[in-house]
Amino acid sequence: MKSDSNTMNEEKVILGIDPGTNVMGYGIIKVIKGKASLTAMGIIDMRKLKDPYLRLGHIFDRVTGIIDSYLPDEMAIEAPFFGKNVQSMLKLGRAQGVAIAAAIHHDIPIHEYAPLKIKMAITGQGRATKEQVAKMLQRLLKIDEKEMPDFMDATDALGAAYCHFMQFGRPESGKPYHGWKDFVSKNTKRVSSMKMNESSTPKLRKTIPINSKSNIKKEL
């Protein structure tokens, strides 16, 4: 379901994703006549899954289920923070890629935002803590204290969605991707780097089904 991000008056649903290999956050907001409200937020918990490929399959199933349940018009996803641990970044990039693939499979436009961009949009400070981002979102979306999640991965994802909402009508609306080829063409350095790192990583000879149905638990 596609929509024009330059219109403030239209109604739309935005899905925010905070990528993770152990816990992945998601947040959904609904925008009506330029005003945003919370629809749902929660986490995809993969800590009990030891096999990294099973985790990727679980991410695809859950993100697909969330999309089918809430029918978002657009996805806003946080870009991985590049650190010194190459293996950790490779795993995080795979998790982000699977979430992106689920959105592409549903023909949903994707917008990627750096953590600094999200923090600036929400709090006005690029070095804001997760707690500060969560508190500001609670005020902006008028979320009751009882509805605040235990995991800040959920509020980080909500921050990505709200950041995209705040870009409506502005030229700098993140990086939109309209397909895998488009993603690769706009991230040639990242993709080539991932391939180089992956070539030195032992591969597990195991296949998994990724089309099994999974229940979605709303964590409001």
C-alpha cells in the first residue's frame, strides 16, 4: 500500500522498526490530519532461539504478521550503528535486511533513519539517551505510564515511526527504498562490505521454513 509522504492531511499508518538480533522492537502510529497517535508497540523476542538462521526466519514471520495485522502504508527503520565489532554488525545488518525484505514483499515503501537523526527529531539532542527518547515520546503521544513497555527497543522503534511522521512535507525524509535492487543501488558500500565479511564467516548447512504462521502479541 503506497502513499505520498509530502501530504500532511492524508490518513496513514506508519510502522517503525528497531533492528536487533536478540530483541527487535516495533511501533505503529496512525496519522490523521497531521496528528499522530499510538496504535501499538512491542517486541519480537528471539533470545530463546540459539540458531541465528531460525532467528532470521522468526523476524520475517513476525514482521509479516504485524504488517498483515496493521496494514501500514510505510515503514521507518533505524539504520544500524556501525561499530568496531564486524561480526556483530553483520548479524545486525542481516536482521535489518530481513525486516526490509518483509516490507518489500508487501510493496511497502521503506525509509531509513540514522539513530542520531531520530534522537534529534524526538528530543532535539543527538546524544539523548533511550530513556529521554522514551519519555519524550510518552509526552508527545500522550501514552499512559501503564502502557509504557519494559523493553526500550519498542520505544526506539516508535521513535523511528514518529521521526518519519515529523518529516512530512520536508525534502529530507530519509532514504526511501522501493525494492531490493533500489536498496542495493543506494547501499553499494554496505552490501559489498557485508559480502566480504560474510565470505570469511562459516556457513551453517541448514534450511528453515519462513512461511509458518506465528501469533502476534500486542504489547501496549
